[in-house]
Amino acid sequence: MTAIGTAAGTAEVLARCKAEGRAALIGYLPVGFPDHAGSLRAMTTMVENGCDIIEIGVPFSDPVMDGGAVQRAAGMALAGGTRVADVFDAARTVREAGAPPMVMTYWNLVLRRGVARFADEFAAAGGAGLITPDLIPDEAGDWIAASERTGLDRVFLIAPSSTPERLAAVTSQCRGFVYAASTMGVTGVRATVGSAARDLVERAREVTDIPICVGLGVSTGEQAAQVAGFADGVIVGSALVSTLFDTDLEAGLERLAALTRELAAGVRQGQAQ
Amino acid sequence: MTDTPTPGRFGRFGGRYVPEALIPALEQLDEVRQKAAVDPDFLDELDRLHRTYTGRPSIITEVPRFAAHAGGARVILKREDLNHTGSHKINNVLAQALLTKRMGKRRIIAETGAGQHGVATATAAALMGLDCTIYMGKVDTERQALNVARMKILGAEVVAVEHGSQTLKDAINEALRDWVANVDDTHYAIGTVTGPHPFPEMVREFHKIIGIEARQQVLDLTGRLPDAVIACVGGGSNAMGIFHRFIEDEGVRLIGVEAGGEGIESGRHAARFAVAEPGVLHGAMSYLMQDEDGQTLESHSVSAGLDYPSVGPEHSYLRDIGRAEYRYATDEATMEAFRLLCRTEGIIPALESAHALAGALEVGKELGPDALLLVNLSGRGDKDMHTAAAWFGLIEEAR
């Protein structure tokens, strides 16, 4: 299945970026971090400074796919009383700012609310789709049905360890884009984004036409440019999150804006290299 | 793809809720363990280790002086506490260590709560020349300091996990993070019947020898099957191990005993079936202690090994179909049963296993003097002396 997302989905944005001869910049931030209002302002800041798509994280008590920065941010959000329903506020905010809001969530939070109910509520809030790091398509029957019904994008993950059979199976179930994990490991800033990401993207291109966005480890404009050279989108999480640690909100938002601009410039250089 | 049933389901429970990155490793493990299960070389080697290293078959012991407090029912203990390393955990670990070598991996990692699985894994790693890292919640490293020393002496690296509740579930989170990053050369030897497929089924298969032995031993001793088989349930590996051979014996009640902690109403417990809400944690759908949003709740138990908010998916299935029943023992009732076995029989049980003993005291009173109860004494209590001494005021420390 090729990418056909809804008019309000990520496919349209990724197609527009491609037409501009560049990769898309996708920024991640957990809702409720550093606090509820602060997270909404931060997401707006990210859109205004060059993020094409926002991944709204939902803080979870057991974030097994996340490294230190996202764990810490999610912990602060939960300690501050963040609830799952806050993600709908965030979706409205991101949509108003002009970018498609994706939600990145561990699966139990969706299961608990009810898959169909979550999908309906997120779609009603202007949401574009779900990225599900601990849900493989094999287990996603309910979600695929809800996605078909609501038109929400469904983004599953592929990894350097994925076999050709898995790459074909997973990408055939994605809509919008597929999330390629650049490395075997958890989220977090890395000094280099290795050749594994390029290899993975090349292998995935052999089995799918769907846009491929690369995440895990990107923190600088230079790395963004490097990844933009071979991917349709560059996903940045921990580095953006880290701008808001140990600072007052205004200063944090300035740092966040500056890093977002650097990354946005990076994704525009990539194709030229 | 969604029309076919996924492998590793027990009714609606089980499955594989993990990052895609781990799928190839799970598929490799499933293939290797299925081949091993019918490979005479593997089975002979495991059997040799059982006999000459672990000390299998473990004996059964009838405990009449203890049973006098259980309504006069006959009570027989399956003595997994007498295994090398002091608990049933070694059954699973030796088998997974053999599989690790078969997969060509040189490193084994594990989580541990009470330290029993960590010690068993460190032991198998030493025996087979594997590198070993054990993840343990910081709270548990403190209440099980002696086991931390044991693991280190055996050559393992012990990582104290300081995230979250700093107990078993957080140790599993950290072990999963390690595994994703190092899956090429590392096997994660999950210590109980949970996690993504094939772990729940595979770990049960490696422990089912407990029930196979015990069923024959009880028949030889008494000429009949027990009325009830009783075991404590944290993740539930010792319980699945002793239950499995009895599942077809319809007249035999299978009774799991969870950690009731300070009581259900206190909220400080690990009695997943007392609330019974399905959810996904650590790769499997099962009953899970969670809040309204689906955030995992912190469990509590006097015994670190039962201090886990979810439970093996096959237990949830056995409960749903009515084949097994689950009750709980509070910390208080458990400590009384612990002391009773020590004083009446000269056997010091693990605090985990003392939950099963507390259950047996109840069930014996319910069934009366004609009843025959088989209890899995899954581990020995040496590791718990500090906790017990504090509880009973035997050393100068508030409990």
C-alpha cells in the first residue's frame, strides 16, 4: 500500500517538502513537559521555527524505548499531573500553529482508553495519526481498522535488524510514512548517525514507495543535513527536549527556537550535498 | 496479516508488544528453542545438568507438624529450594544459557527482583563462560544485598536501576533497553513466564519438569493425585512449572497465591487478579495493575520476587477459563506462615514461597483433614534473613 494519508495528514506535508527539494523536519516533545502550558508553547515554537510535523509524546510510566532525556522529561510531565487526554489539547494547538500533529505513544495508553475511542478523539482534535513504537502491525488489527475508519495515519517502525520480509510486511501496513530507527537502541543524542540508517533506508526503498523518516540520535543541523541526504524526513527528539531542562521557560523556548532553526536549515542543505 | 492468529497467544493474552527491532531476535529464539526441544543432544545435555549440577529430581517432603495448622490436611512440599542456587529459577536459566550458546551469542543479561533469577543467571554464565549483566532495582539491591554480593562473586556485573519504583519492573525496563542496543551478541534471559512470545511458553516448558516430577512422586507416596496444587505467583514461573502437568487432571485444583501486601484496600499489594484489568506491559497482554490512564501502578510486597504489577499471560488465561484460581496472602499472613514452617519443620522458605504456604493454611482449613495438598516450595529463605529478622524484631532495626 502506498502512502495516501488524508488531506490533513502527513503525506501532503511530506509531498510538499519533496517538491521543495528537501526533507521534512519532524520534532518530538512530550505533552506536559516542562508543564502543560509550557509544552503547548514549545510545540508552537517548534512549528513557527521550522518543524513541518510535530510528534506529541505521551508520557508513560515504563518508557522502555527511551533513553535518559526523554525518560526524564516524561517523568517530569507525569509528576506534574499530565493525563493522556492532554494530548488532545496539544493536537489542537499544533494544528492551529499549522502543522500536522502526530502522537507517539506506548500502546497500553491507547488500549486503556479504547483504540476506537482514542482514534475518534484524536481525529476530532485535528490529529493526523499515531506512531506506535511498541506495536507491530501483527498485533494492530484493532488499530488498523480504526485508522481506516478515521483516516488517521499509522506509522510503524523499522530497524536495522529488520529482515527484508519484515520491511515489506511493516511498510505495507504504514500510512503517511514509516519511521526508520537509525540505530539499534533507545532514543537519545548520539555523536554520529551511522551508516546503518542509510543502509536501512536503501533496503526499505526496495520494498516500498512510502516516505521514510529517520529518527534516533539526530541532534545538530549537520546531522540533519546528513540524514536529509537520503531520507524523506528527519526526526529529532532528545535534543529538542534537552533545550528545556534546567532553565526558565522563556530562555528554554529561545534555545528551542534556535535549535529548531538550525535543524530546519540542515534539512534544506541535505539534498544539495 | 491480521487475519491469522499471532503466535504465542493464550486466549486474548500474550502476544508480542515490542519494538520492531527485537522481532528478528524473538523469531530466532523461537526457531532455535523449537529445534532444541526435539534435539537429543540438547535434551541430553540439559538432563545431565539437571542431574549432576542442579540436583534433580528435587525431593518431596511431607510436613505433618506444619499441616496440623492447615485443618489437618496432608501437606507435601516440592523442594525446589534444594536446587543448586536455592530456587526453581535454575531450571529455566540453564536451558536459556544453552540456547544462548546455540545462537552464537556470548553475553547473557537478566532482570532480578529477589535476586534468585539473577544468582541463577550469574551461575549459568560462570558455568558456560558467558559474559553476564544483571539489572536489579535499587530498592531490591538494598533489601537483597547478600544476593548482590553472590552475583558479583560469580563474575556478573550488577546494575542498580534507579528509575521509577526501583524494583523488578524497572529492572526489566532497563534490561529491555540493553537488549535492543546489544541484541546482536546478547540474549535476554527473562526470568519468568512473561514478556513477548516465545518467552511465556518457553519458560514454562523449562519449568514443567517440576510438575512432572511432583505428580509421580505424590502418586508414589500416597497412591493418588493431590486435591490442590498451590504455588506463589509473581510473574508465575514456579506456578506454571508445577501446574502444567496437572492441567489435564480435572479433579486437581490449581491455586495461585499472589502478594496481598498490606491488603487490597490499602492499594499496596501485587494482587493483579484482585483487580483484574487487562493491559500491556513488557511485551505481553495480561492482567495489569494500572491507573485510569493505563499508567502502570507500583506494586508492593514484603517479598521482592512477587513485587511485580503484571503476571504471566498464561495465568490470566487459566483464570479466565476457570482452570486455575488465584487468591492472595498479605505480608502479615505470609510472615506467620514463614515462621510456622521454620518452627514446625526446620525448613526456612523464601518469602515468595511463604505466600504459597499461607495459601495452603487457608485451603487446608477449607477442605479439611481428608485433603491432600501439594505446595511448591520454590525457594529457600537464606536471602530473606535480613527482612525476617527485622520483621520479627530479632535485630535492632525498625521493620
